Amino acid sequence: MSNIPFLHARNLVKSYGSRRVLDGVSLAGSPGQRIGLVGENGAGKSTLLRMLAGVEEPDDGVVARPADCGFLWQELPFPADACVQDVLDDALAEIRAVSARLDSLASTLEDPAALAEYGELLEWAQDHDLWDADRRAKLVLAGLGLSDVDSSRRLDTFSGGQRSRIGLAALLIRQPRAMLLDEPTNHLDDEAVSFLERRLSGLPGTVVVASHDRVFLDEVCTDIVDLDPARGGVTRYGGTYSDYLEAKRLELVRWEQQYAQEQDELQTLRVSVEVTAHQVNHQRTIKDNNKVGYDRHGGRVQKQISRRVRNAQQRLDELTRNQVRRPPAPLRFNGAMTGASAEKLALSLRDVRLGGRLHIGQLDVQTSSRLMITGPNGAGKSTLLRILAGSLTPDAGDVHRARGVRVGLLEQDVVFPDLSRSARQLYSEMASSVPLAQLGLLASRDLDRPVGELSIGQRRRVALALLIAAPPDVLLLDEPTNHLSLSLAAELEDALKAAPGAVVIASHDRWLRRNWEGPTLALAA
């Protein structure tokens, strides 16, 4: 059993083919620290977690981790015919083994070697709350909505989201000294996420987590590590996610100011070297026919000029070598989310029913409405959006759409018939007045890649671009911040607030919901 209490990575380098994902990244986590990883999609958050866990080896650099290190697998590392009880038994196996060993050593403590081992195991037991493990297991299963699950049920009969929750439960029950989590709030409802936040905040060990849930990061993290480019490379910020946002804003302001000042000084120095330092007062005349004195003075002038040129050149060379690089231009959304139209009733639903689970008595959407639809999984949020969009017909009730009102829907699952076409090719057919590159939804390097090579998040950005190429009067968004970087999600939220037309959103994003200023429609399960 290792005594290493810390998680430490130094100068990690990782490339996939010609693409370098991580370049000299270091990270240290001590007991009690909960470190959130943030950055653009593709910045290397998942890669870093896998290397910290030992699941993947770096091309260069070293990682030191406690032997007791837990990683939330995307897929449970158990055979298909394993059952829930197998996962729970595995989670409790080491705890039970240590408990049995402590009992066996209790009668041999007069032996120095046995006493030393007993002390080490006792510290481990206290770190892992050994004597509360069985109660903890029940609390965790209940907190994650798994208390009613049949423990003899095979894992291959569960959905991917359910298996992910079972894996998360196993980690919380096991309570390792270092816990590495990649998007742990996926597939959790609000109540389960709140439970997870409380459990992680009370752990004595180290937690490193990558998450798009900004409220979760705000509630849980003691530190934020930003993997996006900064002046000093990867940067660590102390405090919550809100603290990070403020520090990041101030840092960018200082960076932009320093860059502007240095560029001004460089321009001044170039002028000084090329022009100013060579300027001489050619209007001066020889006095008293004193040619010797004039020549002597002229020599001094030339020396002064040489010194000025030399000093300016030295400063220019130094600043050119050490100048801060231009602050990276983040993806900034630069488009109209909706079109503007005369104020009128755009959509209305009366006594709409579908499948015995969705019932909307009355819903009116004006051309300037703002509406947030909330509710647990299965409540019918996506179904309602599809009914409003006209792509799904209800079993009963009336759906009215005003003539001439254009409605657009961004669905969660984006499908492109031809995956070989690029985003630029697809967008060019829309004849939009705003070029795709100016929208800020895709990096320039991704504009001409086949959409089949893009990530899920990038495909959703392409779908959004196609949707707002001709901005609709009513924009329906199903989980719009899913698979988006945190910075781009914030940009889109600002754009939604300024949209002149109607916006209807269905979302689990608690940050988006917490800052929502319009009415809310809560659907029951």
C-alpha cells in the first residue's frame, strides 16, 4: 500500500499523430483539494485525466499518484454478464480486506512490525471512513437514484447513462485517495447532482474533475486549471469557478494592455532606430570661422547619434525577443440568433397530449417571447419542442402557427445526410449575409473538414450555423449548451438575451437556468 498522498504530474506531453494535445503540462493535487479542468473542446482535459489515472501513458513527463486512485470510466470495466452486486462488491473489496487485516493484527501489536503495519492501515481506514462504508454505500445508491435497482440485474441490461451512474456510485463508495472524474454530472438529475456536490466537497482526498456544468464547478472546486493558451501556458487559479471567471477577465485585460503597450514601444523604437536617432541639426552654422571647433562638435554629435542608435537597437532587439504574444482571439459568437418581426402570437397550443405523458393545457409564444422549459428526464421537454416546431404531431389537441412565422429547431442529436461535406460547403448553400468564419462557432481549421470528422459539439455548432443563416422568428433550442466550451456557452447566452425574436429553450444547464430572466415552464415526470 503506497504512502504517496499527493497526485503530481510534471511536464506531460501527448500527441496523437501530428496533433500535440498536451505540451509540458504540470499539475499537483493535495488532500482536500478539488481541481476543476476547463478549456476549449480538444484542449486535452480527458487526455490529462487518463494520464493522471494511468489509463494512458504520456509521450514524455512523469506522473506520481497514490496507489489508491479512482477513475470514472466511460464504460464499466466489467464483463457484460456481471451484475450490479459485482460492482458494489468490487468497490468494497479493499475496505473489507483492510478491516479484516486490522482485526487480525489487533492481537499482535507487541510486534514492532505488526504495530507499524497496523498504524499505516489505521490511517488508510480513517481516510476511507472504513467503519461507515456500509452505510455510505446505501446513502450513495439512494443519492444517485439507484436504491431501487435490483442488485442481481446484469449490467448489459442498463442504458449507458445508468451504467455511468453505477460506476460513479462505486467510486463514491470506495472513496479513493485520488478521484478522477470526466463529466460526472452527465446522466444525473438535479437532485443527484446536488448529492454529488455534497459528497465530493466532504472528501478528504484529492479530486480532479472535467465538467461543463458551471454550477457544479462553482460548488465543488477549490482550484481551477485552465488548459487554454495563456501567457504562462496552462494556468491554475485558486477559488471557485466564479472566482476563476473574474480572475480570467482581469488577466485578459492586463494581457491586452501589455501587448498594446509593447507594440507601441516597438513601433517607437523602430522609428528611433531608422529615423529619429539619425536626426542632426543641419541648420547650425560655423561661428567665427571656427572650423576646428565645428568639426570637434560634429564628432561629439556623431558619437551621441551612434550611442542613441545603439541603445535603441539594443532595446528593440530585447523587446522583440521577449514581447508577450498577441492574446488569443476566443471564439466569439457574432450572429443574429433570431429575426425581428412585428409583435404577434407566433405559436399556440391548446390541450395538447402525446403518449399519455405530455399534457399542455395552454401555451402561447409571442414573436418576442422568452421561455425556459425544465423538468426531469422523460418529462417531455424535447417532445414539446418538436411539437412547437411542427416535426411531431400530438395525439390530441390544437397547435396553431401564425402565417409567415419561421420556426427553427436545434435538436440534441444532429444528423447530416452526407458526412463527407464540410461545414463551409453546407453553409454556402444557405446564402447567408454573414460568412461562416465570422459567426465564431467554428475555428478556422475546422471550416473545411468533413462534418463526419467533427466532434459532437462541433457538429451541433454547424447545425446552429445552418439554422441561423436565415434567422428564424422563433428559435427552439434543445440543450443548447451541451458539448460547448464554457466560454462559447457564455457567448451564446449573451446572444440569446439580445435576440429580437422568440427564444424557447429546454435545458438541464443549471448555470443557464440560474441566470434566466424570462418565464419558466416546468414539466412533471
